[in-house]
Amino acid sequence: MPGGDISDLDKNRALVEWLRYQLVRAQKRVRELESAEQDERRRSGRARAEQMWKIQPQRTAETALLHRGGCDLYKPGALMDRDGAISALSESGIAPCEVCAPGTGLRQE
């Protein structure tokens, strides 16, 4: 330490601490961005499902039901477009769900 300067060892220790601090901040930011990206994917999927419909298959004596894509009463099922839903409702043995009222999205404009 000639002339009262900080030694190379102390400088490098300080650098290591600063880099650790920066790494923790960067990792936290990555987690925040990943979470925001997941939330956006969920919102997009939900919005897409709301524009689609699905059919709950008939069970024994029950009638098959047409649901909006986002209806939580029936989770599984492939999603179909508006034309498919209109066609499904015109078939005997398929009724609209009374909770999500899928027919409201099928009215002619």
C-alpha cells in the first residue's frame, strides 16, 4: 500500500461484493420478469378461451352441455370456434350450460 492507496486485494474484495450485489438484483429482476410473462400467458389463454366454446360429453342419462371456453364447471375439453358451437347447439342432445350461458356469445350480429 504505497502512498496510502487501497491494496489490490481490498479493491478486488470490494469488486466481488459489488458483483454479488448486482447478481442478486439481476436474479430478482429475472424472477419478476418470468412471473410477469407467466401472468401474461395466463391472461392471453383465458381471453382466448373466452372467445371459444367446449362440449361436456353426455354421461349416462344426462344431456351433453355446451360451455364457454372459460367456464370452470367443466375444465377439460378441446376448444371450438363460433361456427362449431352454433352447429353443436343445433344438434339434439346438446344443451347450453345454464351457468355460463354460451348462447349469448352465439347470437347473430
